[in-house]
Amino acid sequence: MKLVNKLFSGSTGTIALILAIAGAVALIAINEYGFRSSTASLNEIDRVQERRGLVNRLLQLMLDAETGQRGYLITGNPSYLTPYRESVDQLSAVLDSLRNSYMRDPVAMSKFAQLSRATSRKLAELDVTIKIKEANPGNPNWQAVVGTDLGKQYMEEIRHAATQLVNAASVDLESGLHRVESSLQISRVGIALVVALALLAFQLYLRRSKELNEASDREKRMLSDDKIRLESMVSERTARLTALANHLQQIQEQERERLARELHDELGSLLTAAKLDVARARSRLPEGSKEAFERMQHLTETLNAGIALKRRIIEDLRPSTLAKLGLLPALEVLCREFQERANVTVVTELEHVTLNDDTALTVYRVVQESMTNVAKYASATEVTVTLKNYSNFAELSVSDNGKGFDVASRSNASYGIPGLRHRVEALQGSYKIESEIGKGTDINVIVPTTCPVVIDAKALD
């Protein structure tokens, strides 16, 4: 904004601005005038061409009708009447089109009236001779009608009126072409003037460029200093936020572990005790209590489902297989249970890799969240989980053949993906999602095998 103010400050900037605005307005006006004038002239030329074509079409149809009439009269073959009748039928439509075209032109309309009357008379003469021939093929009276000069006279009147209309159309055509040429000439001159104004404005602008460059250099130095100061503040604030986020994640995992332990100890013991009480009560039911026995059996199945649900929730909160068996067995169990539960084929290619507890838990959470998203949204039939071990890092890949999604529009749709991305980046790793609609989804995670430096939130206080 400061640069804009400096650009147009002073008399030079004001004159340049006025010239630029004047040139833009003039260019728009000239362009609009040329467009409207040329469009009107071209439309008029199209109408003139259409009129000429209709007049020529009328002459051709009259010639076809007369040829068919003469052929029938001379040979007596009715097949000559087919082109005659077709021409007569088309003549009516051509005359209507010409009448509509000349409706707003009184001079041309009078000439068209002469053409229309002559055409009607000629058609009447042709029709009379054909009817005489059809009424009595052996009667030569039609020759008397043909022998008169009426047909020739009517045809000459048609040609004369048609010639007048064609000549008038030619005059109109030349006039339209002249108007188009004039509008183009005006546009050329106007554009040349606008270019001259633009060059003048550009010259005035160049005279101000040196001052602007000096002002820009001063502002750049000031912005550079401000940028360094802001980057320092942002780096410090980012470090604090990262440490806080890591601290919150640790608290979240601790809370999950505590909740899993309480579910296992408290809810597990309650469900187990209830299952034993039901078994004891069912064993004491008298014989013949079929309905009561069935209810006890249903209650036992419900308790078993509750115990299974409790175990699944505990595994989701804090996977015991990860702590007891390690990352690879935990991933195998997770993939096998997902395959059985979601009826989706899961292919695993897992290499042995040594990771610390936080990194292993993060990799497990990535696979867990990916499976959850596949079950909810992907509609996939196959999922491939790959874990490869390299010298300094491990690479995890989770791919499915589902319906995919638009990564840009879904990047902030939920907290699952951003949370996992932050956990991976906090370990100095990378988290990448590639997906297209209809082409599945690929998740690629790279984490270091060495222990990353984790910033403690308390150390920044």
C-alpha cells in the first residue's frame, strides 16, 4: 500500500494515472464501438445474402416448375409432375421468407410485390395447361395456351423483379462492407492513439521508478529486520507449542493406560463375577424350566460379548501385545483382528526393526487409525501394510484399494490425521498421505530408528 501511494504521489504520478485511466476508457469505448458497428454491419450483410439466396432459389424453382410442366405436356408422362409439384410447394415457403425479410423495407417491399404477382400469374398459367392436359390428354387445347406470350411475359416480369431485388441487395451489401471497413479504420486509429497514451504514461512511470526502487530497498531492509525478529519469536513459540503438544500426548497415553487398567480390574471383575453368578444360577434351575434356561443362556452370551468388547476397548486404549510381545507381533494381531472384524483382506510385509517405546507406539497408532479410516470410509477389499528397516530409519506404508478422497478438502476434516502427523513429526519423522477419488489411499510414514531429541515442556518455563 505504501508503494502504491508513492507511485502516484506528486504531479508526475497523477498525470501518469490520468493518462492510464484515459487510455483504458478510450480503449474500451473504441473496442465497444467497433464491436457494435461491425456486428450490426455483419448482421445486415447476412440478411442481404439471405435475400439474394432466396431470390435465386425462387428463380431456380420457377425454372424447375416450368421444366416439369413442359416435360409433362410434351410426353404426357405423369412423372414430370413430381418435380413440378415439389417446386410449387417450395415456392410458397420461399415467398413467405422473402415477405418477412422485406417487411420493414417499403421500397424493397414494392419490388417484392411485383415479383410475387408475376410468380402467381406464372404458376396460374402453368397450372391451367396441366389441368387441360390432365382433363383430356388427347385434346391439343393446351398448345393454344402455351403458344401465347403470357408465360414468356410472366417469366420476364419475374426475372425483372428478381434482378431489381438482387441489384438492391448488392447495393446494400457494398454499403455494409463499407461500414465494416470504416469501423475497422476507426478502431485502428483509436488503438494507435491509445498506444501513444500508454507509451507516454509508461515513460512517466519510468521517471518515478528510481525513487520507488530506493524506497523499496529501504522497506526491504526494514522488513528483513522485522522478519528475523518474527522468525525468532515464531521459533520460540513453536518450540513451546511442540513441547506442550508432546506433554499432552504423554498425558493422553497415561490416561489411556489408567483407563485400560481400571476397565480390566474393575469392569473385568464385575463381568466375570456376573458370568459366574449366571452359571451358578443356571445350574440350579429345576428341570423343565426351558424359558428360564434360554434366558440364562442369552444372558451368558451377552456377558461374553461384553467381556469381548471390554477386551477390544482395552486393546485400543493400550495394546498389551505391544508391551508384552513387541511391535511386529502387535501389528500382526491388529491386522488379523481387523481382517476378521471388517471382512477385508490384509496383506502384511513386516521386517524386524528396533524402535524405542514412543516410536513403536506411534507406528502402532498410525496403523490402528488407518484401519479405522478404512473401515469407516474407504469401502476397500484389500489393505497392504508394509514395514521396512533401513540403516537409520524405518518406513511404514499402509495402502488400500478403496474409493479414495480429496486430500486437500479432507485435510482438516477430523483430528485423527493431524494428530498422527504431529506425533510423527515430533519424533523428527515424516507423515505423507496420497489419495485420489476412485484410486485408493496410500499412507507413508518414516521414523528414525535412533532416539530423537524431545523437548520437555518444563525446560522451556
